[in-house]
Amino acid sequence: MTRPKLAPLVACAIVACGGAPTTGASPGAPSSGDTVEERVIVERQADGTVKKTTIRTTRRTVPASPPPARPADPFPSDPLVKYNVERVNAYRAKKGLPALLYDAKISAFARRGSEQLSRDHTPHAHFAANAQGAPGFGSRAAENQGDPSGVPALDADARRSGQKQIDIMLKLMMDEGPGGGHYDNMMNAHFRRIGIGLFYASGKLYMTNDFSD
């Protein structure tokens, strides 16, 4: 069967707090996670001269601590959700990375993202508007979504079709390689949990994978 033509993919990520100080910086230089504020105090002296004093304040932003580790949630009845998680973890295992744990709260969020994608076909619109502080997410989060137009059926058997649809999307993401947003999200060593949102509309599969620490 001929593979469907799929639209370009775009990945999305957010971090709750700024990055750590940059290594190799010169002493006293602000790091990439620092914000420097300056204010000048002007004082007129008794002899008529003006004294200017510059006060510099450096505010350092540090990465937020990840949430405490907890067990994986039970998989739902849809076998394709488990299949999606296992395929992502198989890719991670090839790179020596630990398996991601299934998260029911993040999955509920991811499914809403897929439902919205099926309506507006705008990648990551739901994530961008709602991920910050959403249930299940920790100090950092990222999202991979499949074709915004949906992936059509690839087999007469619904389960085999779903597996093929998921396989195609994950392979495209991995084929980006390092520096590609989807690849980097899947291979991020900081992430420990994954949520899966699979939604069918007009016979097409809309897929969302959300990640968090």
C-alpha cells in the first residue's frame, strides 16, 4: 500500500524556569540564566558637584526541581496507547536511555490536544495555551504531534492500521536526527513520563505524544 503524503511536523517544548549558569564564563560575568538590572543614583554635593552611583543587581534563574519519581499509571483499554509507548521506548533503548513511564493525566491532556488538532489542524495550539501548570506536567514539558491533517487508514484491520499509522509518524520524527525537535523530545534524558493522545476523525488518526520530567 502506498504511504500517504504527510505534512511537515513541528515540535514544541516549554521549560518552567530558565537555564543553569553557562560554563566557561569569565569571573563576575552574568550567566545565561542571569538577569542584570542597573539603576543610577544621582546626588548633588554641597560644593555643587554631582555624584553618580551605579547599583547593579543580578538575579539568577535556576532550573526548577523535577517532581518526585512515581510509578507508571495503568494502561487504558486501547492497546494502541501501550503500543505507542513501547515504540517510543524501543527507540530510546537503542540510545541507552531509560524507558518513559505512562502517565494518565498527561494522556488526558494529550488527547484533548489531538481532538483540537482534528478540528483546527494547527500544531501545538492546545499545548501552547494550556500546558503551563497542567495536571501531570513537572518542571519541563514538550510535545510531539503527528500530521496536522491526520493520517489515513493503512490497513483493513483497525489495530494493524493504528500500529502502522503510529510507526510512520514515529519514524518520521526519529529520522530528523539530533537537532530535530521531535527527535530531541523523544531522546531527552530529562524526561521520565509520557502521555499519549490518539483520536480518530473522518477515518484519520491524530496523534499527540506529550513528555515531562
